[in-house]
Amino acid sequence: MKPRDYSLDSLWMPFTANRQFKSAPRMFVAAKDMHFTTDDGRQVLDGTSGLWCVNAGHGRARIIDAIKRQLDTMDYCPPFQIGHPTEFRVADLLRDLAPGDLNHVFFANSGSEAVDTALKIALAYQRARGEGQRTVLVGRERGYHGVGFGGISVGGIPANRKAYGSMLPRVDHLPHTHNLEKNAFSRGQPAWGAHLADELETRIIALHDASNIAAVIVEPAAGSTGVLIPPVGYLQRLRQICDKYGLLLIFDEVITGFGRTGHAFAAETFGVIPDMITFAKGVTNATIPLSGVIVRPDIHDTIVNNAPPGMVELFHGYTYSGHPVATAAAEATLGLYHEEKLFERSRSVAPYFENAVHAFKGLPHVIDVRNYGLMAGIELEPRAGKPGARAFDAFLRCFEKGVLVRVTGDIIALSPPLVISNQQIDQLTGTLAEVLKAID
Ligand code: PXG
Ligand code: PLP
């Protein structure tokens, strides 16, 4: 290992136990295909697609070349009142990938910004159609929608909310769908739990009145809080209730987009078409930040046609909305997904992956395994009085043995790039199995 030419002090790391990390840093210096290289020269198999985002594997030449070409041609273009061709082409590609009639794309940079954008579009839409009193936003317990004030308000992770005051004022939450007694060790969609969607009607609409509610936002399958797969019929039920009462349904597909569940979007996989989809991460294979919202024509048209001619219709946008380098990366990435048929590949590898992860049943500490497509959650019994410690221990030992997994609480999440081979699935799950047998 080379001596460090930096201190560890100045950087404040995100969602990291900073003191613990700095006492024993884990550093990557390179990445290619399915592997990272550590600063001491070891190869680490990427079992998490980075952070659910490097869906085509690392260092893909087609994407890197497109980024370089764009940088040589035009580094930046102001997004307000001026356009550039790449952003329009990528919007067309995303329209073609989107389910149903979703056909207008608004660009942002991170998933958190995409969520904020979607919530603001929902409010602006309700107002433009003369329903401006509809300001209640409905999220779900254990939902993750990024870290903006909008996202933590509709999100359902206590630790991400508790230090941050009152957040958005009019928000309510559906119950989450996780239930070990009913659904432990389900393969794919659990059978039990569709009725949990009925709380939207029986409790939330009953309490706030539908005439005050703008939108419902959920991850079609929750990623961050430990891979919670929607029960059979659950998303359909949400869709029916939203339709009955004029509520917009937003699917946050920041993790589930671009092949994770076997199709471009989980909306297609689960056969439910939302009114808006947020996307990020995989849209550029994580090379350059890009995110956005895809909306149905009625939402776009209602807002745009409601403004006087010549006036800005939606007072919203980011300095880097539709950034030329990010959209060049997206164009190449979507081309790569298409050319290599990676969403089909995700579908065809999924059964092998499912069998491999369900082999954890019966190993020490394992109280649940759940999966869909190329995402899986392995839930461990917490150590008494030390929540999260056992899974974090497993993460550290896996890292030492050359595989990267992700932990959230006592849940280990696996979400490998869609290009993973069966042999690499064996290495990933085999290493984790060895570790689970070894830890106390
Ligand atoms: N929505 C969803 C569904 C996400 O998964 C975001 C929004 C926010 O995206 P940005 O780009 O603002 O981070 C996400 C991000 C984890 C983990 O450990 C997952 C995410 C972020 C950080 C950690 O699973 N997802
Ligand atoms: N990306 C997507 C999603 C497509 O549907 C298409 C063409 O239909 C393309 C890219 C074009 O890909 P390629 O550059 O391989 O011709």
C-alpha cells in the first residue's frame, strides 16, 4: 500500500460511522467489470452494484467513450431556456422504456432531487386542475425516498427523520408490508399482505378526506430498508384506490429501475402503471449523476396548458438538469442495456440467484430470505441489545474475504450487477455462508 498523501480528518463521510471508519479505513482505488481493487491491491467482488447503481458492471468502455466525446465537444449547457440534442434524445429513449403512456421526462441529478421533483409536480398538477387544496402526501413506513426534506417527510425510516424537526407539514404513511410470521422465506412476491394497501382507504383517506390528498409515493419493491417485495396484488390495490379517489400514484424506481427486477421498470414487472416514475442510479450506470421523473401526458399537459403563453409553466429545475455529460452517459448506458439485452439477462439469471440465496435458510442467525429479480435480503437475528452489530460484522468479514455486501440494520442486501455470472453468484453467496457460520 502506498503511503497516504491525505489526512483522514477533513472529509465528513455520508451515512458512515466516521470514527469507526477512520480507525480502520476501507479504500477502493479502481474498478473494472465485477470487481473493485482495494488500496492494498486486493480484488473485491461487487455484490451490490456499488450502491444499487452500476447495473452493467464497472468501467464500461462504451459509456466512458461517450462521456469523453461529450466533454471534448461541449462541457456544459445552461438548462433554462436553452436545450442541447442529447437531453432530448435521452428523454425519447426513456419515454420508449417507460410503461403505459408515461411520456414526459424532467431531469434532475440525484434520487433525492427526483423525489422532490415528483412531489412538487404532484402539488402543481393538483393546483393546475383546480384541486389546490390537495396537499397531503402519503408515503409508507420503511420507505426510503432520499434525504431531501420532501423525501424524509414521505420516507419511513425513523433515524433519517428524528433529528430534522417537523419536515413537510401534511404527510401520512401507509403501513409497511414486512411480516416475518406470515411471509418468512418467500420466494418472489409474498402471498400475504395485499390487504395492507386498504389502509389507504380505510384509515388515511378516512382521516384526511380524499379531497385533501395529492399523491401516494412508494418504492414498488423497497430496497434500502432491506428488500421488501410487494405482496401479490398489493400494488394493484393501491392503484385501484388512487384511481377511485383521484390520487396520483408515484413509483420511486431509483433502485428498481433499469433491470433490477427483470424489466426496464418494476412497474412493468409487477403490471401496475403509476402516474409518475422517479429514476436515478442505473440510468448512467452511475458514471455521472443523473435522475429524473417520467410523467403521464395528462399531468404534463394540465400544468403546461394552464400557464399563460410565453410564461414558464413549472417553477422548478436544477443548474445541472439534463447536463450534457450526464445525458451522454445515459444515452450510451441505455444503448448498452439494449445491445447486451441486460434486462433479459437479469430475468434469466434470477432463478439461479434465487436458489443460491434461499440456500441460506437453516444457516446460523438467518431468520428470513426474500428476493425478486437480482435483489435479495437476508435477515439475521440481532445480537441481544446490539441491533445491527451481527450484520455489520458479517459485512466486515465479507470485505476481508473479497466480497462486497450491503447491510442495513441486521439485514444483508445483495444486488449484484446484471452481468454477474453463476460462478460469481456462487462466490458471493458461498463467502457469505462461510462468514455466517463463523460469526457469533
Ligand atoms: N429513492 C430511492 C428508492 C432510493 O433507493 C433515493 C431515492 C435517493 O437517491 P440519491 O441519489 O439522492 O441517494 C434512493 C437512494 C442503501 C442506500 O443502503 C440506498 C440509496 C441511497 C443510499 C443508501 O440501500 N438509495
Ligand atoms: N436504447 C434503447 C433502450 C433502445 O430501445 C434502442 C433502440 O431501439 C437503442 C438504445 C439503440 O441502441 P443501439 O445503439 O444499440 O442501436
